[in-house]
Amino acid sequence: MTRRALVMGGAMSAIVAVLGARLRYMQVDEADQYRLLAEENRVSIRLIPPHRGQIFDRGGRLIAGNEQNYRVTITREGAGDVPDVLHRLQRVIPLADTDLTRVAEEARKRAAFVPIVVADRITWDDMSRVAVNAPSLPGVVPEVGLSRIYPMDTDFAHVIGYVGPVSERDLAAQEVPDPLLQIPQFQIGKIGVETWMETPLRGQAGTRRIEVNAVGRVMRELDRIEGVAGSDLHLTIDAGIQNFAQARLGEESASVVAMDVQTGAILACASAPSFDPNLFVRGISYADYSVLTENDHRPLANKSVQGAYPPGSTFKMVTALAALEAGVIDAETRVYCPGYYEFGGRRFHCHSRYGHGHANLDLALGKSCDVYFYDISQRVGIDKIAEMGRRLGLGTRHDLPMSAIVEGVMPDRQWKRDSYDQDWRIGDTINASIGQGYVLTSPLQLAVMTARLASGRAVVPHLVKSVGGQDVAVPEAPPLDIPAPLLRMVQRGMHTVSNVQGMTGYNSRIVDPSMIMAGKSGTSQVRNITAAERARGVISNDQLPWNRRDHALFVGYAPFDAPRVAVACVVEHGGGGSAVAAPIVRDVLLRALTGKMPALAAYPQNQRARIETALSELRLRDMDALARATSTPDRA
């Protein structure tokens, strides 16, 4: 044996010894650790998305549910050449080239074993074709999933909102992202109740342990723990009233809010025109989205809580109550109205050019005399008016689970200094006294104001009745701390508006003695008719282009002697509040009070034929049929 052979033999023996020692270390000394690692490589944990909680109205009618749908997914580790498999799949079911590009791009970003949704909501026939061609489509899996559906489509779009797939922006907004959000095409709320109540609606993920091979391919499912379904919600809204209010608004750019006077429960919150939220869940097309965004009536805006309008004469109860509480007027204080009010060398006009003569509070509210409120606002001052406005719910953001609720503006001296670095002027008070100038309110705030005037209590609006079967506690509203006799004076004035001949709301009165309405009309100016327009012969508001006409408003409650429901309505660029908004408020009040289509006996005799025709033409849903269609045993 040569020396070289001895050296090589020694080296090989040393290597074998090291390898043996290493094998012993791995297989004996560290056996437990490597057994665990091997197990982790063999077994993988996958999340199971929970069933999203459903949403019902106060009567248990489904307004947001889940439906089964068929879809096709693909995994990169199963497909291998993803583009090639996608092109083969395109010959089996309809797929756009853009879908192929999207899926291929997403597959490159995701882990190889993560399924990517190729096509959602496919037909049973397409599903069957994919299953039959499975041998030639590696990595492609036909699945049954759940997707959101809104059976009342346009009626609740602005309240409920809609869900959509998790976006990068959604993930970035999460401080501690829920692992569920990483599941491809997982749906979360985007706007409205769907997003503000996302946590209880989402539920908790389940898990399944699956065995995978060395390249991550799923071999079998070892065990499965189902997730916890999201909590069902019941809202305070009555689907029948909501549907009626939405239909009653028709093609107007308008909104209506109806609420329980005693509890603050929102009964209806309608905004028109509306949109079908199902379009967003399914993936709205560019053409459909353009139709919505280019509509000058702004169907995507929830005008009932997002709209901020000068309240016009519906604000006059605030000015009156502030003056009554300050003791600068009483119910019989009279102000002479010649048709204008002069102050500081400037003339402020009443809406009646001929004036109202000597007006007391009843007449001033009944005929909506501007001069009366110009005068008394100088006696009480803007700060007390603003303080009363806030006590009645104006200039306050009411916390409902809906998107982009506005705070409105209830201006006072400090507000103007903070906002414009200017002193408050007398003219500002005069304008504010009739709900113009800087004052801005939403229909929701006007409904709250009306409910508080009717009840004398600081009722707070709320929208959620129960979560997961547990009623949401609603504390009793405290008194407004306004002397009842003063409130009664204003209530009597609102009664005069709607029930005394010659007053602004008389034509929209309710004649049924058990449901008499008290209300107040308002017409808020969008802008003056210019000198150039007058020169062209434009002398009235209805001669202006639609988007320059005045807003029409009306607030009301009923029954007058035992208030149950308050309603506020704003019709954008609708013209006169008494002519346009008052009939809508009256009809919604009757629908809410009776629980069915308003009876003709509630209307003045000479209007019944016309109203019968108008009501018969409303596009209303069959609520009973809807309840039957959506009352499936599986609510998951």
C-alpha cells in the first residue's frame, strides 16, 4: 500500500466518520426537531372564510344576504405554465383576454399554492364544462362559494352600501391586518353599514389541515374546523316605508328621512336617484360606472346624510324658540311686515312683496313671514339662535353607521372668526334667522330637529336595532330643557302651517283627525336671478336652468296631539317647499303611521282622485313576495 493510498483512505474514512456523526446527530440526537419540521412540510393550514352576517330590516325582511355562486380558481403550483392553462380554459368557458392577463399577473405575485379566482358567478353549464375538462386543465378547480346579494337593490343602496374584494388600500389601512383579508377575492364592506359594521359582519375564519407533497400540491384534507359566521344585523328601518319613500321621490334629486319621534329610530332614509349595489359586488363595468358619475342628479351621493343645504324657512322654529326662551317675544308679539325690512341702509325683502301686515308668531310661521324673523333675530342675537339650533340637533354630526355624514354649519360669532377671521355682521343674523347665509343642514338633522320639537326631548337618531340577536340599548332621551309652554307655541304655529286655510302647507294637509300633521315649509335660495337674466326676460325661479333653481324643503310630524313620526324632505332645485316637498312628507307620514298604502280618506276630498292615480303609479315592491323569496332556511 502506497503512502498516497493511505492518505486518501484516511481522508475518506474521516469523511465517512463526519457524515455518520452528522447522520446520528440528525436522526437520533435531533430526531424530534426534524420530525416536527418534516410534519410542518407535509401538513399545511388553510383558512376557511366565514359566512358574512346578513342584514334585515326591523321586521326581519332580508336586505343584504349571501347567495351561492359558481367560480373557477387556479393555483400556480398545480398549473405549472399558468398562461398556457388559461388559454386552454378560455376554450372551455368565456373569458376575456383582460381576465387572462389579470390572473397571470396575480399568480406571479401570490404564493404558488394560493388559489386565484379566474371567473366568478359562472353558470352551471360552464361549471360542468370545467369539471369535464379537468384532466386537461391542471391546477384549475371549479368551486361553490358565497357572494353578497342585495334583494332590494336600489332601495337600500345608500344605507347598506356594498362589499367588494380587499384592495391594497384596504390592507394599508389596517394596523393589524386580519389574515382573512389575504384570501383572494375576500369581500369586505366598502361604504355604508357594510363597512361601518364590518367587524361583527365579517365573523371568524375556520381552518383546515391539509396534506401537501414536496412541491405544495394538496394531497388530502386531514381535518377541518368551521369558522364562526358573522353576526346578523337588524336595522331600525322598515323596508316598506323605505321602498315607499324611494318610490315617492321618483326621478327627483331628493332625499327623505323618517324617524320615530320618541325613540330616534330611523324608519326610512331614502336618497334619489339611487343605484344597484349588486353592480359593484359583481364588478361594475366602466360604462355602467360612467353612467352613474356623469349623472347630474348624483346617484352615488347619499343626500339624506351627506347633503348640506340652507334649511330656509324650516329654520324659523329655531329663531322663534330662541326668542321665546330669551323672553324678547311672546306668542302675541306683533311685527309689521310691509314686504321688506330695512336695517343699516339696506333693504331685506320678504318673500311676499306686498307684506303680511301685523304678524304674530302663529301667522309668521303659518305664512312664513320673513320680516317677522328678521326683526326678532335682532332682539335675541345670533349666539342664542345658534345655541338653540345645536340643542335641536343642527350643526352636529349624528353618529350613524353610514358614510360621509356631514356636520352642517350652525354659525355664531366665534364660528365666523374662526372660519373667516371676520366679525359677525347684523346682516349675517338677518340671513341666518330664515335659514340662509352660512346655515347648512342635512335632511337627517332636519328630521332630528323636527322630532325634538315634537317630543320636547333630545332624541338621538339610531339605525341598528340588534347585533347577533342582542338588542342595542337605546337610553331614554333626556328633556330638552325648554319650557313646555314655549314648545307648545311653536308646535301650534306648525299646526297652523298645515291646517289653517291660506297657510303655506294647507294644500298638503291630512284630514283624518287621528293623523293630523304639523309642519313647516322651506324654500332655500341657490342663487339670485342676475340683472343680465332679468334683461333676458327671466323673472321667476322656474325659468332658470334646473341646477340654479331653489331647493324645496318641508319638515313635519304626526299625529299632532300624540307625535309618533317625524319626516324631513329636501328636493334639490325643486322650487317651492310647500308645493313640492310637503306632499312627499305627508305621504311618507301616512305610510309610516298606517303601515300600508295611505288611505284616500286621509286626504282632502277634492284631491283624492288625483292622489289615487299618483299612488297607483308608484313602482312599489310586493313586500310579502320579497319576504317569501328571501326566507331561505340557510341564512349563512
